[in-house]
Amino acid sequence: MEAKRRVLVVEDEADMARIMQDYIRVHGYEVHVAGDGKTAVHLIDAVEPDFIILDIMLPDADGIELCRQIREKLDTPILILSARGSDTDKVLGLGFGADDYMTKPFSLSELVARISAHLRRNERLIHAAARQEDVLSFGDLVIDKKGYRVAIADREVPFSAKEFELLFFLASHKNQVFSKSRLLDELWGYGAYGDENTITVYVRRIREKIEADPAHPVYIKTVWGVGYKFSDEQVTGASEA
């Protein structure tokens, strides 16, 4: 029998944690719960979860900082929960390595759908990696799939796992236009459920890291009314968002 996928819920509200644990478990996952950051760190080492649900507000730790620390060691998908729905929280969460974001209150069925989608996506990426070129080069820009490494003029640029996957996906489909919904489906696995602003946030962060002038990008271009494409042809024009 195939082992159950392991989900770690880091949530200090006991009732909420229990509800999530019961609901996720009914859908076939092995679920572990941590009520604080210290317990979460212990369980991550002991359980080696396949998916982490992380509340921003914890009694002994900043959830965003904990997310950053986890991402430094693991590529495990991380979904952040918060009672705050501001764009600032979203940008901070995604910028420190979170793969996804949900604001309380939320639908438990959507939560499980997102967990399943992320895990399916990871499996697809593992199988697809063998068929893709390991290193893509565009002038001074080098994207190394095996090392999850991006360099510009031999200077390495730090990327979160999700930022890298979005950049590599677009670069490996050069000049092909993708809608935000399609990108959510390809990289998150749930185009119908996701917030398309997530893609906007990621594209903005990637441009800030690889473009000499993010307002006039060379690599990731906006195709107005459609989506984004990767191109290394130098053009000039209006600023992009």
C-alpha cells in the first residue's frame, strides 16, 4: 500500500487546528499539528512533511520568518494562512518562500483542493525535469534547473523555489504567451481556484531580480489582455505591470 502523504498544520488556535486536521485526514492524508513554532521545527525534522500549512500569527514565532527559515532548508510546498488579507502580507509571504496563501476564513474543501494540486504539480515537475534542458542561457542570464540557480553576468541571484519555477517555465517556453490562469494551473495546479494577483506579485519580484530596468523588462513581457511571455529581444516601450 502506498504511504499517505504527510501534512503539517502549524496553527495555534486549537479548535481551528483540530477542524483542519480532521477534514484533511478524511481526505486521505496523514496530518500532524503544531501549535507553535518550536513544535513545528521539531515535527518538520521528525515527520518530514510533504506539505506545510503555516499560520502567520504564532505565540512564539513570526510565521513569515519561520517560513523563510524552512525554505532555506526544504523545498516542501508551504501554504500561509492569515487573518489579514492585505497585499503587504501576500507579498511578504510569497517573497520569503511561501508557495501559496489563503486568508481566514476559508473553505476547507478549497484548502484540500490546493494541497492535492500542489502535490500533483510536484510529481509532474519531477517527471518533466528529465525531459527539460538543465541549463538555459540568454546572454548574461543563466537559469540552472538542477541547482535551482539563477545568475546574471556570473553573479548568483537568490530565488525562492516558486520564483525559480515560474521563471524556468516561462524561459523554457520562449515567446509563448501564458495567461495568469494558465500559469496558476501549470505551477500551482488550480487555475480555477487561485488568485491571479499571485502571478502579478511573482512576476514583479522576478523582474526586480533579473531586469536592469523592471519598468521596461527585456525578459518577461506583459502581453496586454492576455498574460506574460518570456523573450530576450531588447525592445523599448511603455512601462509594464
